[in-house]
Amino acid sequence: MITDDELKEIEARCKKTQNGPWKAYIEDRDHESGSDFIMTGEGINRQEDIEMLGATEADYDFIANTKQDIPKLIEEIIK
């Protein structure tokens, strides 16, 4: 069982990350050339891309989606 304090710590870590939404861009799947990366934010809220060594496509998709998924899960738990 997760405690209220643990839930607050998870939420605080999520809020400290770069702007969302995050989206994974995989070469030959989502764009033609360049490296795989996670785009953070959109438009004027855009921040630095995240690049990783040794990550699979599934890793990129999972990490990118946590920026949107964790707040939804926290909200569901709090209800």
C-alpha cells in the first residue's frame, strides 16, 4: 500500500521535470533522420530534448508517457 507521503513525493518528482507533454520521436518511425529523442513541452513551453544511450523504442515510449500517465494515476488514487 502506498502512503500519502509516498504519493506526495512521487507527485513532487513529477512536477520538477521539464514541461509536458512529452513525446517520443523514434528515427524511421516518427521522423526521417537524426537520433531518437523525447520532445518536452510544446510551442513557447518547449524545453530541451531528452536523449538516452542504450534505450529501446519501448523505453522511450514508456518514459515519455510517464509525464502524462503519473499525474492521471495520482488523480485517480486521490479520488
